[in-house]
Amino acid sequence: FFSKPGCQICVSLKKKLIENLKVPFAERNIEHVMALHDGWREDGGVAARAGHEAIHQKVPLMMIDGRPFDYVKGLLEIKTRLAEGEEATMPDLPAQDDPDLPLPDFTEDEFISTVQKLCPKLDGICITCSRKRQKTFPGNYDETTLSGFEVKINGRLFNPLWSFRFWAKGTLREIARELERQYMKESEPRRKDAGL
């Protein structure tokens, strides 16, 4: 939830989240986020106040797992997903990855290791990961975003992973689980044909 201290719109939306969603959420100062991401500002130097107003008008204020959250349509879906979610208890991973921007600068080996630990359905499947210089904003290259990753499963480029460029706040564990979910969905027709 991106907010600006003293903004009544932010206060109102935060109140709705607390009263109706009833799940933990992280609040981020929009000025801090904008300072990290010049790509959100047309000239890289617009005032924080004007940028905050533009965020309210053009960019979803609430993001869950890095995706825009439609408050009305998404409430039931989010509650259901949280109720069915599987808690990760890995001693060598932080209890709560920091969803602040930019993304943690994890390595390819850390990514593969996390997938192996958290994704039993991908056990025995060859997964490789490499960094790739990817243009994320006009005139701006960022090698720490997920669009800078190229993932191959059993030697095939896994295209659904490119949707992660929208996962601005995705944590390492969330990304690993989403990779497993997308792979199982994408490979379902082949697995059915093989009788698996």
C-alpha cells in the first residue's frame, strides 16, 4: 500500500483496508518509492507532491504481490488465497522478505536454491537462470528487476516468467511459488497427454 503522510485519500483507503480486508499489509512512503524509480517520473525531477497526485490518478494505489488490487472485485479472491496459502518456514530465508523497491539483488544460484526448497512439484526438473540486460523504462536499464532474468525449464525458455516484470514488489519466495504455479498450468496439456 503506497501512501503519503498527510494525504486524506491515503488515510481513507488505509482505513478501508484495516476495517474490511483484515489481513496484514505493508505501508510504503510513496516519496521513498519515487526517489528509487525515476521511470515513474516523466522528466526524472517532478515534485513529489505532483507525482503523488499522478499516482492516485493513473497508477493503482494498492498492490498485492506486486499486482494491481481491485478493491471490490478482488476482496473475496484475496481472502480465499490467503486462507489456502501455504506458509513457508525455511530457516535460511528471512521471515519476511522486504517488498520495498528495488528488488533484493539475489543471485541466480539463490533463485534456483529457493525454487528447489519451496517447489516440490518442480523436483527433478532442470531449471537454469541467467541475468539478461533488459530495458525496463525508456532510456533506463535495470539489471536488478525480474525482467533481467531469463529462466529455462528443461532447456526451453519459460516465457510466462516475463510477466514478472510487473511484480515490482515480488519477494524471492513469492516468485518461486509463482514459477511453480505457472509451470504447472502451462505444462498441464502435455502432462495429460502423457497420462501424468
